[in-house]
Amino acid sequence: MYRVILTGGIASGKSAASAIFEGLGIDVVDADRVSRELVQPGQDALGAIARRFGDDILQQDGSLDRRRLRTQVFADPAKRRALEDILHPRIHQRMQELATAATSPYVILVVPLLLESRQQYEYERVLLIDAPEEVQTARLMARDGSSPQQVGQMLAAQSTSEQRRAVADDVIVNDGGLQQLRGAVEQMHQRYLALAKGQTQPG
């Protein structure tokens, strides 16, 4: 199975891009979806998180209080690494299982924290969805109601655009509207279809 990792910073447009790939008939394995699956009540990952961070990060129904946990980990690098140590190996294992089961011509693996996860993913290409920091900031404040300070902490906790570009084979700059993004993704789709068939295209 030909594997393409889709990565990018927070609020860069990864979800919108992966949804377009799905609309084109491509199987998408998303680390965020897998993460949500792994922290459902009764899952061992949720128990490990509660033991490390305390039961106050659980809501009354036993589910994870994501906002409270996010506030803790973005304010404390040690806590962020502790959470990553719990989740990343489990996410990696589950994503490998799902990618192996994919049936489309190629598979997209959405790995937002590709550089931070320290997991060895199998892949043929890396597609970076990039956006200027001021665009990310505006999207985060509008989407989550985050304060400028919270946005700054989130951006500082992730790799820089330059670091991501250093490992990317393909880059889409998502600083326009959805139609612009759709056109760029459709072009990449044609490229990946060809590459998955063993063909070579320039660039």
C-alpha cells in the first residue's frame, strides 16, 4: 500500500484537506480520530492519563475533559511529553493496523505531530499543509475562542514551518479559501495515483 503522510501545524487546514481526499475515494487514517478512540471511557490510555494527571481531568460521566487537559499540557512541556509518551505509541500501533487494512489506491495518514511523535511511520511521501502563522492565529481564535496567549503557547509547542518543510516532499500553502485548497489537493491526488501505480512525475 502506497502511504502518504499528511502533516501540518495546528489550524493549518489538515482536516479540510483530508476530507477532500476522502471525498475523492481515498482511505484516510487520522491520528486525531484514533486518539479520540483511544481515550474513550474504558480504554487503557484514558486510565493511564488519569493516573498521571489526576482524576480532575475527567468529566462527571468519566470522559476526558479535553479543554482542561489541553490547558495543562500546553503550559508545561514536561506534562506535554508525559501525555505524548502515553498516547503516541498507542496511536502509532493503531494507525499502522488501519493503514494495512486500507483498500484505496493509496492511503493518507494524517499525523499532525510527525516530528514531535518520535514514532517511526512507514511512508512513501510527506505532504505538508502549511499556513502563515497569522492565519493560524486567526483561525484558532475564531474556532476555539483561544486567547492570544493560549495561541502563542500552542504554536510554540509545535515544530516550525521551516522544520516541517525540511521533511516534506510536497507542500500546499493553505492561505486562501476552500476552493483553492480543493484544487491543490486534487492535483496532489492525481500525482499520488500515478506514483501508486509505479509511475514517476516531475517535481
